[in-house]
Amino acid sequence: MIDGGMLRRIESRLPERIGGLDLQDVRVPVGLLLIVLLLRPIVSSSLLAGYEQIASTILIWMLFAASFNLLLGYTGLLSFGHALFLGLGAYVAAAGHTRFGLPWIVVAAIGVLVSTGVAYLIGRLIVQKGAIYFAMLTLGFAQAAQYVANQNPFDLTGGSAGISGATPAWFVLDRGEKFVAVGGLQLDWYWVLGIATVLGMLAIWQVVRSPFGRTLIAIRENDALARSMGVNVDRYKVWSFTFAGLFAGLAGVLLQLNIQGTRLELLSLAVSGDVILMTILGGSVYFFGPPAGAFVWLLAEELLTDFETLHLPLTEFSVVSVDLSGVLTYWQFFLGVLFVVVVLLSPMAGIWGLVRRAGNRIYGVIGGLIYRV
Amino acid sequence: MSDGEARPDHPAESRPEDAALATRGLTRSFGALVAVDAVDMSVPEGELRAIIGPNGAGKTTLFNLIMRTIHPSDGTVWLGGRDITDTSEQRSPHLGLARSFQSNQLFTNLTALENVRIVAQTAQAGPFSLDLLGRGKSVAEAEATRLLERTGLEGNADVEATNLSHGDQRRLGIAMALATDPDVLLLDEPTSGMGPTETRATADLIDAVRSELGLTVLLIEHDMDIVLSIADRISVLNQGTVLKTGTPDEVQADDSVQEAYLGGMKEEL
């Protein structure tokens, strides 16, 4: 088990600065760049998903999970309806583009704004409710939105089918690969998405490390104390909810482009539930926890649903193939087991906590060897 | 019982407007139990007033009422001449009223410095500030560092509150209360759980800080040595009512106090 003191002791073994550079100030930006650079080669390897498309999906979910963690990890608010803001961003952008013919960049901005504004209003209405009522109310709003989208009001949302073909002319599909055409250039969509994701996550990081974000953490730690020390707890919670809505809306807008439309499931309880599970699986106390959770969750889902035959190379010439199709129909069960095991091993700290612990142990061993030499 | 009216040598106290902190008819009942019963109290500016009384006398409830953590069933709370009964709890520190808690109420997984810094930042920037760029950070941090030095915690600035010793946690609570830049400070058993040396040091700290800053202090304290050495006046609370208010000598000499409360502690006094 990991506790705060243990983490601190581990962290105290890492260098804090190199020369005049405070490592804390570059850790997150460097980490985000590494994620974008390494994610696609890693998931494309034949051992894992074996194809590239999932890398874009994972990036978007990383941003979505990080936006959710503003609430759960940094403010201590549990929302069961975060899908609402992902869906709002996606639906507003897609509907604006297909139904009103507005330029995609404009409708994307409107999508993020609507998502932010709705989050602010809902936040104003519900943050002062107790934790359970707050969770149920968020669920209620998301369910209501999904119901409305399903009814296809004014032919805006496409009903159960969602909206398709909501892509601007500069978004090019070529033999299954996605490109963004700028001037005469065709940029790989993954890199464009990567830049957008990194900028979004850096903005979230700036929120959590700012005095505003540190106050959110104080509220998470002890909201009664924060109140008695003069903190307007409810207002901070409203703005935390607003920022979570903003970045979820951004993820929604990007997702809309990635899937060239919307699907009704974007607003579903399953999406709200998945982001909770990913965040807790990854470790809500770390900035990189939820992205790590999104990565593991989506990859595990991909592996468990798509691979029906496991090829075990025993020797150079004989390969034993095991038919797993019967077992893997229970893939959700296996995801559940993964979740339970990680949470039991490392509550709060999640997978990212385990990774950090392992990393620090390796670092400690290497450091010890160097010291001895 | 009104301590103000009973004291002609403090005529100003009869008006709640003239005291640094005052209550009038302050009452709170929980069902059939009246925890605080029509308390009239006037604490003039700069006074260190100890509140003593047996367990269950309503001392902490009185603090909760003054801070408006809980709402009174009846009566009013006055701060610096202003009726603050209906202002919210989170306004208190911004009006100059702060408290430290009986149990260690801290932001447990944050460092000592961050605990104080967040409070200092709130005192400087107001109840809400959307400071996303860290403009106020260095000022608040300087103030927090200064307060940690003042309370003897400078060596533990980077230690998480949960990993501090009990005594250091109590001092951190005081540092946080001071970070609100208060005029009136409520301290709920600041020395509980401390050894004799630590207790003495904490009492000296409170005494020194209050004269430096000209604070009005309300102090709930069980250690009678501390009470008698640093309190200007003492209010004895029993079953939710003020039995007696007076100087340490007056309170010790009072028969009703002897009977109701100090009987068992006579030899200690």
C-alpha cells in the first residue's frame, strides 16, 4: 500500500533540479510530449493493438479523463454525468457544421463554449448539494441530454444514429488514413490531434498548479476547514466544474472530427462510467494517472474484444494457437477484474502509482550502484 | 447572566457595539438539550479571555456559534461593533475573525507551507480568486514562510501536515488562523495532547503573538496553569450558561464557581 509519506520518501530520492532548471516545471510538458511521440509506435506494435487508429482515440480519452480528474482528483467531486460535456462539444460542432454549414473551426469554438457555459450553469445549480445528490444530479442531466439527442429535435441531432459526415473539406480520408490538408500540405491527423491534446492538457496542468488549483486541492482535503478559513468553497467548485466542462467539450470537439460525426453513445452512462473507471484505475492523485488509466483501459478493451486467437510461439517452427473466442466474450469481466486488482493493490495511486513505485525502485538501484562505484 | 451589566468598571461593555467581540442572548438547542443558553459576553479589544468549564459545558458549541459554523436558535453575534449573526461562516476570516480547531483540522496531504499559503492567499485575494497564472503566489508564500518561522515550524515547511508531530500540527493550526490576518482569534484547546514543555512554549507563543499583533483572543483551555498565567479575564461556562466572568483572582474566589466547577480542582488552583 502506498501513502503520502511513502510517496514523499520515494520522491525525495529523485533530483529536483538540474542546473538552474526546476524539474517540476518541465516534468509534465516533457511527459506529454513523450506520450504523443511514443503512443502510436507502442500501440502499433504487433504485440499490442497492431494498428494505429486506436492511438488517436486514446489521446482524446486521455484529455477527457484529465478533464474529469479536475473534479474527482483535484476537487473531490464525483460526477456520474461527465459524458454530457463530451457529447455537447461533439454534437454542437457536428450539428453546426452539417445543419448550418458553418466553418468547422467556428462550430468547434462554439461547441467548447456551450459545453463550458452549460457546465457553469449546472455547477451553479448543484455544487452545494451533498456528494450523493451531486452525483445523481449529474447523472440526471446527462441522461436527459441523451434522451433529447435521441428524439432528434428539429432534425438537429440525428436521433439514435447520431450525425454522420460532419467533416470539413480539409479533413481528408485516404485509404483509411486521416489527414489535415493545410495549404498544399497533408498533415497526419495524429500529429495535429497530438498538438491539440498536449495544449489542452498543459492548460489543465496550469489550472491545477495555479493558486486557484491549489485551493481546489485544499477543498478536496477538507472542505469544512477551507470554508472556515474564508474560502468560498461553492464558488471554487462551480469553477472547477466549469473548467472540467470546458476541457471535456474540447475532447468532444476533437472526438467528433476523429469519428467524422457523433454517436448517441457519446452521451451515455457507459461513457460517464468509463471515464470514472479509467481515472481511478490510472490513479486520481496524479496528473498522469487518468491518462495512464485511459491508455490501459482502451488498450485492454481492444485486446480483449479483437483477439480471438492467441498465438504462442513455442519454438522457432511450431506455433501453438489457442482459440480464446469463447473466453473473451467475457471481456468486460476481465476489464472488471483488472480494475479490482489494481484498486486493491494501489488505491488512490492506481496504475500510475505502481509505475512510479517501480520506476523509483529501479532508479534507486541504479543510483545505489553509481554511488558504490 | 450578563457579565457586561454586572461590571460597572467596564461600562462600555454593556453595548455589544463597543466590544471587539460580543454575544447577546446567544442560544443553541439540539432537541431538548440546550447546549448554549442565552450567553451574553463582551470581550473588549486586546483582551485575552479564557473560557473554562467542565466537559459538555458548551464551550466548543459557543465557538461554532460565534464562527457561525452552526446557526444559533436565538441571539446575536457582534464583531467590531457589527452584527454578524446572519453573515456566512466563510466571511468570518475576511471580517477579521479566525479560529483554530480542537481536533487537528488541516489539509492533511498538503505540506505545512501549502496549508498556510492557501489561507494567506485567501486572506489576500478574497473568498474567491480565479488566479490561474500565479500572480499572488509569491506574496502569499512569503507571508506563509514568515508565519511558519514565527510558530517555529520553519524546519518542517515541506513536510505534509499528516506527517507532522501532534504538537507541530497544533502549531500549524495556529499559523493558519494567523494567516487570515485576524483581529479576533478563537483558540480551541491549542495545547491539548502536548507535554508540559510544549504546552508552556505554545502558551508563551500565544501570549507573545497577541501582544505583537494586538489581537483579541478567546481561548478554551483545560490547563489551569496556562489559563491563570496568560488570561486577562476568565469566563466560566456551565451547562451552557456563563456562571461568572472576572479576573483570575475574582473567578478563583467566587463561591458559585467553586461549587459548580472548581470544587474538584480546588487543590490544583
